[in-house]
Amino acid sequence: MSKGGVNRSISLGQPSIFGRIGTGLGKGLGEALPKEVERGRLAAGLKQVGEQKDLTPFQQFAGLASTPGITPQMLQSGGDLLRQQAYLNALKNQYESQGGPQASKGGYVPTQEELSQPVKGEVPTLATPEDTAQSYKSYIPPTEQQERNEAFENFNKNPARYNYDFDKALEERKAITARNQDIQKAHQTQEATAVAKEEKLKGAFDKEAARLGIFPIGDNANFDPTMYQKFEEKLLNAILPKSEGGEGLTQEQATKKYSDQLRNAFESYTNLNTVSAWSPREFNRRVDTIQKNFAELGPYAQKVLMDRLVAEQQVSPSYAAHKAFPIKKGEVPTLKKLGIQIGAPTISGVSMPRVTDATYAQLKKEMGKNNSPLSIAYELNQIGQSDRGWLNYLNNNRDDLEVWQANQLDKNLNVFDLKDAWLRAWE
């Protein structure tokens, strides 16, 4: 508006946007800078407290409380940490004063005794190859609480091992769980691989046996299944390393070796079908030959010979045992001593003592794992000693007997058998 020709209007322009930004920035810096300075002073104060050495717990707390910018929450957390550290220091001093190893900058060095003893949570059976099939099945990972409890036991037992830090004991316990699980998986994989390998080998052996016309089971069975099973056991053992008691053969070598032995055993087994007692000399010759072949396979094959002689030739069990398990010269020396008539003077002029349990105990020891109780009973009968007394002793002292030996103790003993006498006369 003009008054007296004078223009009194004032023009106000729009404020600059940069001015508004500058004003806001200045206000923000004004608020932020004191807080940044406060945080810097707090950090510097805490660092200074942390670097101070040889302070008492009260001095450490006082230094913490006087730090610029410290809050009540920080003060409470710091106090808890100081109490925990004081406890660990006291535990360390007590442990080392009682002769425990001291922690050093180079790290804790365990003793030889500690190395040989597993810590809590370690499963010894999972650390060795023995009984792997059972060990992996029985392992169940611990719960979180179990891990913490066992870690605490390990820590209290030897805190220096963990540099007086419980978290390290807990980390070790969790690592043990993971390691046990890894071992478990390794055992499972190892077992699955071994089973697959065995099945492949047995399949190849069955195929070769069928090619040779040998069938242990089925409608066309023509070979003893127990003998065939023993061949399979020998076959599987043959591919094991020599360090594990095997032969160190390849699958092809093992199949070739034991299929050849199987063919020879099958021929002897089949030849038993044509043995006849009508010709005693021919009977003894052929049975003795078959016995030698079967003896190379072990007692289980000799038992097959004995059972077939009883079933097919109708001889007594003791005479069949005599033919299948003949006593080798010098193998059972007590039998020779008992051959001297009881009570009669010997060359040295001393009479032989009567048979006692001590005599039978010595006979049992000389019998071992490969000779037959019935075969020894037969020999005792031939020299006028009691075969029943011998078998009764074994029946009352079955410890250390093989299963096939114990099974012979209930066989019938014939005092006089015409067929036995007929065949024995031509031996």
C-alpha cells in the first residue's frame, strides 16, 4: 500500500531448500556429536580397565563403575563377568596348587595317562573295530542337557585342559558327539560293503557248485549242507587280509581254490554210496581213503563220515567213530600206559595205578578239540578199560568240549557187535 506517494510494501521470497537442510543438519549434528563423544569416552574407559593388571575384584569393579558413560545394565553385566572370572581364577589356583598341570601360553599339554583315558561322552567301542555290528546299533546321541552335564564333569575334573573356559569343554563334548556319529556311519557303511561283498562271493561259489553238479539243498540235493556251509566259511575267510587271520586271496583265487576242494569232497561223499561191508578188506581200504580226504576238511567232515557209517552200514557209533576219527600214534599217550594190565608188574617192577578221575582228566586234555570221545571210548574198550566210565566223566565235565564232541556222549555203546567184530578182524 502506498501512503503519501511512498510505496511501503515488502516483498518476501520463498526460503531456500538448502537453508532448511542446513538447519536440520546442524541440529542433527548438535545432537549426535555429544553421543558419539560419549561412546568414545566409554570405549576408551573400558579398554583402560581391561588393560590394568593385578587388580583386586573390588578395584576392577570400581574402575568399571567410574567409567564415563557406563549404564546400570552394563554395570550389572560387568559385575557378573568379574564374578565368573574370579571363580575361574580361584579354581585355577586351587587346581595348580594341588599338583595339577599349569596352563601356559603354549597351550595345555596332557599327560600320557590322560591320553589313554577317554573323556566323558567318548564311546570306547566306537573307537575300535571290535563288535562294530553291535556298537553302532547301541549308540544314541545325547540330549543337550546330557552334553552340558558331561562337559561340566570333564571341566571340573581337569579345568586346565580347557584353559579354565567351560565353553571349550562344551565345544569338545559336542565334537565328541559328532565324531561318534561319524564313526557310527562308517561302521554302517563298512558292514553294508562287507555284506555286499560276501553275497557276491557266495553267489559266484554257488554258481560254480551248480556247474559241477553239486546241490546242498533242494529237491536234487546230493551233498551234505553242513559241509557246504563250512566251505562257504573257508571261502569268506580266504579273502580277508593275512593280518586279520585270512589268506589274502582275491575273490577269483578264493573261488577257484575252494571249488576245487569242494569237488574232491563231493567225490568222496558220493563214493560212500558204493561202500559195502560184505568185503571187509575193501570196506576198510575205501573207508580209510575217504577218511583221509575228509580229515583235511576238519572234524565236521569226519562227523559226516561217522554218521553215514552208522546209518548206511549199521555199525556201532563207537566203531564208526574209530573209523572216522582214528587215533594217531602217540597222539593220546595215556592210552598206551593204560594198555598195561592193572595190577600186573611192569618192566620197572611198579604196578600201574587204577583209573581215576585224574586219569580221565589227562585223557580229556590229550583229546583236545579234534579227537572224538567215542573213538577214545572204543580204544579204552579194546584194552579192557571202561568206555562208559570215560563218557560219564566227560558228561560231568563238559567244559571246553566242542559241540560235536558233546553230542557224542549220548550215543549207544554195544558191548558186543557182530558186524564190528567182523570188520575189525580184517583191519
